Amino acid sequence: MILSFCYLMTRALLRVLLPRTKFRAATEAELLVLRHELDILRRQVVRPKLNRRDRILLASASRVLPKTSWSTFLVTPRTILRWHRELVRRKWTDRDRAPGRPPTSPEVRKLVIRLARDNPRWGCMRIKGELKKLGVVVAVSTIRSILRTQAYRRLPGGAGPPGDSSSGPVALFEVS
């Protein structure tokens, strides 16, 4: 008897509070039922397991909804903001690669130095060509920087820096 009285009172209260048009009343009633079901589920589940898609959807929806509506989410606003920060951080960082070009392998460096030492009249272009025959592709600027870091200098017979038109196409180097 008390249960039927509560039912009748709740029904009358809903009729007064809900809008007059049938569509709006049905929509509001559906929303009210869904919110109540959500409250029931929150009481039963201690901590929901959310996957990445759930987090993306909730974080995206939080950017559309006003902050006053954030109480309808399963998680706190602080959690949603943390997810959003993680999403942005993951997009703009690449932890797998170091900045800049990859270094030249030590084997290639040793090979360039050996070719320059064994053939002092060869220039960077000739060394590049010989390396290419061996299947090693290296830029001329890389060969030049390897030789510079190994303290190679031009022999006295060549005038100007390597590649200078006065010294011809051959660049001469020796170990200091």
C-alpha cells in the first residue's frame, strides 16, 4: 500500500515537473531514467575499467559539455583533465628517437680513415666512389667531417681547400 502511494506521488510529481509537449516530456523522462540507472550502477561498481577509446570519448565530450554537466561523468573532472593532458603529451612527443641525424657507424668511420691513410692522393669524392663500389653509401660532407675530426690536413703540394679549382679534382690528405 505504501509502495503504490509512493508510485502515484512520484508519477504526479513527474507530470508537474516535466514539460508539456510529449516529445520533450519523453526526452526528459528518458534522461531522468538514464541518470537514475547511472546512480544505481555507481553504487554497485567500485571502479569501472575504461579502455583507451572510452577515455578519448570522455575527454572529447568534456571539451564540448559545459563544466556544470561534468558531474554526469563516471570519473572526476580532475581525471578527465589528466587524460586530456596525457593525450596531448602523447601526440607531441616521440620518445623513441633521439634528435638529429643518426651517427655514422664506427665501421664506416674506420673504413674512411683506412682508405684515406692507404691512398693519400684520394680526395673525398674518390673515397665516396670507392665506398659506393663496396656497397656503402656515405655523403661527401660526412667523409670530409670524418677526416677533419681525425686531424687530417692537406699535403703541402695542394693549394687551397679540397675541391678548390686550382688544386684540381684531387684533394690530398695526411695524418697529423
